[in-house]
Amino acid sequence: MTNAQPHSPDAATVDVAGSPDESVKETQLLQVLTKAANTLNEAGVPFAVGGGCAVYARGGPASDHDVDLFVRPRDVDAAREALVAAGMRPVDPPENWLSKVYEGEHLVDLIFRPNDRDVDDSMLARAQWMRIGPTAAPVISGTDLMSDKLNVLDAHRCDFAPLLRIARALREQVDWAQVATATAASPYARAFLGLLADLGIIEPGSEVRR
């Protein structure tokens, strides 16, 4: 597998397709990510960047949504306290798998149990330090990233179009057989992996779980 060329523009000059408003949102999101990552690094809280920011770091399409940070369950309180001490606003979500803070209007999700699976030392160990705009941070592996995104699919969230863009951008960074194993219980994931094979995005057979 080969590594992507990560995005490394200055936060003030992020070049993304779309309207000026979208470019401003991307810049602001990178600034929030920079503050959150620097804060957790200074506090000594292990974490890895996930979600749309991880996709962007690995060469995929840009995101103007929230910042997702993966932390171990035992570290989530320390992470939240550090971010609140840095000026972010805490929110108590109803979900039992994440915590939330806001920097202005921008949401930072502290995810400790994605898809009913605890973030653990091995997941964080697989993360790679990468440039993301003006900062550098550990970014979850391409394999973990795709597994997480496919396990979210269900009858109400089954839009393959954004995932196709991500899969094309990240395909050489992903162990697709491992993704197939990690998502074997999901018929939606199996359908998507079959589509990737049919389109020639991944090697036929690599979508078959081990």
C-alpha cells in the first residue's frame, strides 16, 4: 500500500472547490482542529483524528462538517476537560459513545466507542502523524477510517456517492480484506464493497472477508 500526499496548505489559504462561503468554513474547521489537536497534545491525551478531517488529510475530499477525534474511553473526561479549559463549550449529548464540545459554532466530537467498538491502544497505534492544514496530528489509518464509515451505513444512511469519492482517493491506503472482515455483519457494507470491485476501484476478491 502507498501513502497519500497529505494536504498541507496554510489555514488562511485553503483551496477547496465550491463557493467562497464553503472555503471560509473549511478554513475555520482547520483552525478548530488545530486548536483541539494542540490542546490534547499539550495535555498528554492520546487521540487520533477521524471523520472528514482524516479523509482530507489522506488526500480525499475536503470537509466542512465537524471535527472527529478518537480517544480511549478512559481518556474522554481528560480530553473534554482540557478542551473546556482551552475555552471550548461542553455539551452533554444523549449518545453513550461520544462527548461533545463546541468552539464557537463548530462541533468537536470526542468519540470513544464508534459502532459499539471501544477505541483502544491498537487503533491509536495504527494512526499516522500527518499534516492537516496548519497543524500535524495522528490520523486514523485508512483501513480503520473506511471500516468506520461503512459500519455507519444503514437503511436511513445509504448514500454511496460520497463514499465512492473517498474510496477512490484512499484505495491504495486501505487493506480492503480487513475492511471486509471488520464490516462483515453489514449488508450495506458488503454491497458497497461489491460495487467497488465491480467498478474496478479495488481488486476483485479483495472485498471478500478473511
